[in-house]
Amino acid sequence: MPAQQHLPARPAVEKDRRGAAPVVVVNGSARSAPRDYTVRGADPGLFTLDGASAIVVHGATNQLVTAASPAEPGEAVVFYATGLGAVDRAQ
């Protein structure tokens, strides 16, 4: 895999673990050498459509907020994010 590509992964670590964690990439029967990566409590980022503009949708319709369809003052909008860290969800 070329170095500039990303490998989507979900590490199997406890949610409260911080510091270095060894990562091994497995592809079929091939295994990489372990490499330590830093596990942080949070590393937030917003999902984008074009690598620059965040995905934001109207809360009531789930349609994209755009220049042609802007959010109105007081309207609920939804941002799609990742890496927010440990959260408590309403059950």
C-alpha cells in the first residue's frame, strides 16, 4: 500500500486508554511489524464532501445546507463528526 493512502481502522483499545499502542496491519496471511501509535482521548474532525467543506444538514429534512439552501437562524442543523472521545449517549 503506498504511504500516502489511508488505512481505515478501529483499534481494539479500552476507551480510557491513553499513550502508545502497538498496531499491526494484517492483509491475508501477511503481517506488518508492530508500530506504536499515540492513542489520544479525543482527536475531533468533521466529515467533508470535498475535503474542505464540512457536511452540515438541515435537522428537520436531512438535506445539505448549501448557499442555495442555507440554515435559518434558530434552525437545528447536524454536523457529522468523528474522534470526539468518550461520550455518554442518551438511552
